[in-house]
Amino acid sequence: MKVQNITNIDKFFQVIDNCKGRVELVTGEGDRLNLKSKLSQYVSMANIFSGGEIPELEIIAYEKEDIDRLVSFMING
């Protein structure tokens, strides 16, 4: 799924941390980084974060409840 215009980075990572299954960030090169890992969170966000907003990410969640949680975050903030 593509997520766009993330302005509340802390809330985004809280949602990721509350996910039950694996959540991955797909890089431009096609690599997949485990977003549940704090190190991966810091490294990946340092590379794409600029100006206080993340314009677009492709992430993969494997559990339906995690997908629902992420969609709810995108809709409700």
C-alpha cells in the first residue's frame, strides 16, 4: 500500500509499533526494511525525511488488522 503526506511521524511510528505482524518499507530499489525495528525506522526515515513531512511511502503489512490500523491512521491521522 502507498501511504502519503505523513506529517505526524511520531504517531506513524506508534501505529507501526502497535501492529501485530511484520510491516515493511519498500525502498526505491525494491529492498524491504522491517519497520518494526527501531534501527530500520531511524535509518529509513533519515534517508527520506525532509521538511517535516514524508510525501509518499510504499509499505507492506501482512496482517489484516495491521492494514486496517494503517488505513485508519491515513484517514483519521
